[in-house]
Amino acid sequence: MFERSLSRLLPLLFLILVFAAPVRAAEFVADRIVAVANGQIITDFEVTQQVKFALDSGQVNVENAEQMRALRRQIIDQMIMDILLEQESKRYGIKISDSEVNAAIRAVMERTGLNEEQLRKELQVQGLTWEKFFENKRLEIKKRSLVAGLVKVVVSEDELREAFDQKHGKAEMGEYLHLRIILLPEGMSAAAVKRDIESGKTTFAQAAGLFSQGPGAEQGGDLGVVGRKDLAPEWRKALEGVAVGGVSKPFRVQSQEALLNIDSVVEAPSGDFEAEKETLYEEIYTRKMETFLKEYLDKLRDKAIIEYRD
């Protein structure tokens, strides 16, 4: 009796094993380990997510397989640095609470004059989710806390003055642009909106007011004055060959299509040193902090046990 029952079960067990094996293999491939840093793993899934974010946000432009491999290696290297930073923060007992991050974000809003809704729209244009921005801010505070315990970062008055003069010196033609943006709802064609604007059926400002989900929509998509060098590569590429008053080539901001308009080309905006002093201090402090931290983490990396498997 037992032998007859077993004989009926064997084909079923065979089918289960045959069809289950590819699933397990697929799971293994999806979660394969691409690097290990001091015993902490980095998976292919994590790297792929970071690659997608970099591409969707317009931070990079990948045109072939070689560039994609270089991007993946760059992201893996950065993730290794993040692991070393996290391990060093734990060694020094540095923990950053959500309330500390929220306080830092409130400070950003006060400094920029943006409310939360406006800030979220600005982040959307930059290809950042609120959650990603939140964690980036936590990482920034963690870096500052670590550096503060290791070295004193000093920003002098002369450095502030020099930065102010560089920022507000006479601009070369095309260096500063007064831009407008249209960030369209998912599924809406930027090419069609561009045709309507260029044919005279509507203006850029009117189309922004009607359709845009980006910042300044109520003001015709006004982004204010932006340095060309400060634009993301995809934005600069979209603006290539565009004259004053013209409309850019369609480009993507995450999953949405977008258009830019050059309202005018201007000289570097004039400024008030005292009003900008705090912002300039933050920029210079952050640059110095990042330089010191990179040198510090490079030394840790030389001592770390790192294995690449990608």
C-alpha cells in the first residue's frame, strides 16, 4: 500500500522540484552579492535601484554598456564608502533621530523661504522623493557629527567674501539663465505641448499654468535665475541650441516628461553679503567637511577588507 502511494506521489514531487528550481535561481540572481565591505554585503538589487535613481533624476546620461558598467562601479564604490561611514559612526556611538532630521529640514525651509508643499515640488523636479531627501539629510548630519568629533572645520571671513565675489562677479554670456519649466502629468506628451507653444496656439506660461505639476506653475513655471553650470546634465543637454524665448527638447524627470523655456539670459544676480553669509558659510563648510571626510574614509578603505563580485 505504502509503495503504491509513493509511486503516485513521485511524479508530483518531480514536477514540484523541476518548476521550483527556476524560481529559486531567479531569486538568487536578483539578490546576488556584488560586493562585501568588512563583512557587510551589497546586493545587485540595491545597486540596480541606485542606478535607476541616478538615471531617472537626470544626474547621468548613459549611452552604452561600457558607461553603464562604469556607473555601476561608481555606485558600488559610493555604497562601500557609505558602509564605512556607518560602521565608523557606530564605533563613535553616533545616532541621528528622526526629530533631528525634521529639525534640519525645517531649517532648510526657513532658509529658502519654502513651505513643505513647495519643497516637495522642488525635490520632484530634482528627481528626489521625500523619503530619499529625508535619508540624505540624515546622512549629512551623521557626516557632520563624525567630522566634528575628529577635526575643527574653520570658515574665515575672507573665504566668505571671496565666495560672494565669485558668485556675483560679472557673468559670461549664457552663464545665468532665467528659466521656466513645465512638468507634465504622467502619460501626457511633452512633444505635443511643445508643438502647440511653437505654433502659437498657447504660450509657455499659459501651458505651465494649465498642465504643469512642477514648481511655480501658478507663475508660468517660473524657476528664477539658475546658473547653467548648476543644471543637471540632462537639463543642459535639453537646452543645447535653444535661444532666448525658445523651448527645450522634451526630457524626463523621473517618470514625467518636462520642457524648459529660456525666458532671458542675465548677468550674475546682485546680492547682499550679510543676507547670504549663512548660506555661503554652509556651502564652504560642507565642501571642506566632504574633503576631510573623503580623505578620512579613503584611509579606512585602505585598511578595510573589500571584495568585488560584480
